[in-house]
Amino acid sequence: MSGPTIGVLALQGDVREHLAALAGAGAEARPVRRPAELDAVDGLVIPGGESTTISKLADIFEMREPIDKRIVGGMPVYGSCAGMIMLAAEVLDGRPDQRGFAGIEMTVRRNAFGRQVDSFEAPVRIAGVEGEPFHAVFIRAPWVERVGDGVEVLGRVTEGPAAQRVVAVRQGNLLATSFHPELTGDLRLHRYFVELVRAA
């Protein structure tokens, strides 16, 4: 049985790493830059990068409305780091002209953990993913300040100054993490998303 076709929004950010992780997790992975390419996928990953740049490029490449429509239509989407910001209904410390896809009823704080120098790694256990905690890599990462009623908290930082901060959530077919699983070689979260797409 062949895997679902999952696109990675290839406007900016760590696209290659997500494509490799998705392929390793059993999906047919392809970059998506144009509406026609979006039409051909069953699910979408919005990678880490710079959320303000991704927001601008989504307009330039005329991808905003097609992605909004697919999200409303139930397409599964996974956002990591900047992708989490793009999926949030509300962004704190964002730029005034920054617009996301507002799929998940949550408030995130941009660069919450500080600037690049404050990037760090920590173990995070993810609900629904078996095995040991994820070795989570945070790079100028956001965190979740508030979640709406329909949002399930999947993971929190357990130690250090950011202990108990929410860093992984799911709302229906939408999944988001503050950290970058595509940088660690641990494919469990990508497998979780591939199964979510398969089920949808």
C-alpha cells in the first residue's frame, strides 16, 4: 500500500529536511510552491523558517487563499516552529502586516524562547507517540500561551526556565510543534502525521 502524497510548502525554510523525513516515514513527499501543486497533495507541512517571510511569500506566490480553503476543507497540515506560528489564530510579538492561516484556535508568542543564542534542546514527551521523549530542538522557537476548547495539548517542556510551556498541539487534522523534529532523524512525529493524513 503506497503512502499518502504530502507536500512541503517550499517558499522558505527547512524544506529538504521535511521532504526527507516524510519520505522516511512512508509518504510520497513533494515540494509545493503553486496552487496546482497544492491541489495534488493529501496533506501539507509548513516548515520552520521565518514566519514573516513565509507570510509575504504566500501572498506573492498566491498560495494564501488556496491553503486557507484546503484547511477549511479538512486537509491535514503540520507546522513546525514558523509553521506553528502560521497556523495560529493569534500571534503575539508578530509584525503588524504578518498574516497566517489561522487554523488552530491558539495564541502563540513569536521568538518566545529568545533570540538565536537562546536556542536549546530538551526532552519532550508527545501524547499519542510511543517510546522515549523526543529530543526536541528549539531554534528561536514560539510557544503556545493559550489554547481554545477544541485544541489538544500534546507536549510540554518538562525542565529548565521554560518548564510547562506548551510546545505541541493538535486540533482535528491540524498539528503543530515549536520544535524541529526534521533536524533530529527521529521520524516518529512525521509517522504520526502520515497516519493522520492516511486516516483523513
